[in-house]
Amino acid sequence: MQGFAIARRTGVFSVALLSFLSLPSLAQGVGPRPVEPVITASSTGEAQLTPDRAAVYIGVQTRASTANAAARDNAQRQRAIIDAIVALGIPRDQISTENYTVAPDTRYDQQTQRTTVTGYVVSNVVRVEVRRIEQVGTVLDTALAKGANQINSLDFFSSSTDSARHQALAQAVVRARSDAEAMARAAGGTLGALVELGTADMGPRPVFRMDVSAMAAQRVATPIEPGQQRIQVNVTARWLFVRTQ
């Protein structure tokens, strides 16, 4: 009996304690808080700028019966190209080696189904940063005249890209907010505090490529027109929605 009484008293105490803990919680309305409504808007911003710099990738490819002979010929020609470019006023710290490869030159015989090494190919590509657009054509013509047989690419860019990008970002934010305000009014409210803002660039930097053989055959000064570049950014923003109706 005594054991039963203890068990009974324990059971009553547990229920009372549960009720005691539950009542304040219910009175205070503790539970999942309602999600605050938000308005999300995305927009793009654009800015145009004129490139004032360029990166020229100049290559020399040589072939010989031995790797040493191909490398020696390549080094002589590339050194002559670099020296001539420096003589144009391009500092050496704006000239850097981008790629250097040595590979066997092979030939496949269909009758014997064997591949034989007929020689070696050496390729050396240097990147030249030109900070005066009017010098780009001269750099190309000088390199070709000194033995370059590859112009891998010509990449225009601007030293004021950050400034133009900031303008595009400001434009995108203004557009996104304008769209969000219009949606808020249509929904019977206004915009509250900004809760999130993010951005992303849109598209790669333009690259201009040219045919080396065509330029060499023309034997005229190479015309270079950088044109205009467009910077695009995308902005996504979220604001709290405040209902007024």
C-alpha cells in the first residue's frame, strides 16, 4: 500500500507540474512566429567605356629534327621580338611568358600502323600589355616582322573598369528599388527595411582575335579599333513589405 501511495503521489505531481509549465506557455502564445512578407526584385545595370589598354599574346612556333635545335631557333626569334617591342617603349615588366611547350612532331603510317617521330615542335607565347592603344598595331606589325607566326589573341580592357562597374551597380539598385516600390503599392503597402542585396557580373570580357596569315600577306599597317565595351551587372534585393491597407 505504501508503495502504491508513493507511486500515486508521484503521478499526481508529474501531471500538476506539466500543467503548471504549460499554462504560462499557452498564455504567452509561444509558437512558430509568422513569416514576415518580403518583396524581391532583380534588375540589371549597364555602363559603357572606351578601352585604353590591351593585352597582346604573341607566339613563335618552330620545328627542327631535334628538340634542342627547335628550342634554339625559337629562343633566337622570340628574343628578337621582345627586344624590338622594348625598343618601341614597352617596359620589360609588361612582357611575360604565358606558355612554353616542347612536343614531338609525329607521323602516322597507315600501312604499318606505326607512329614515328619526325622532329620536334617548340612553342613560346608571351603576353605584352600595351597601355597606349595607338601602339597596338605597331606592336603587332613589329612582332610579325621579327618572326612571330602566332597571334593567339588581342584582349582589350580599361583601367577604369571599377568606376564603370560601380556606376552600373548604382543604376541596377535604383531600378530594382523602383520595381519593388511599384509592386508594394500595387499590393497595398510600402517597402520596409532592406534585408538582402546581392550582385553578379554578366558575361565575359570581350576578346578580339585575328588571322596572322592574312595580316602577314597584306604587308600593311594593322588597323586596330577597340570600340566601346559594355559592362553589365545584375542586382537582386529583398525588402520587408509593410501593409498599409
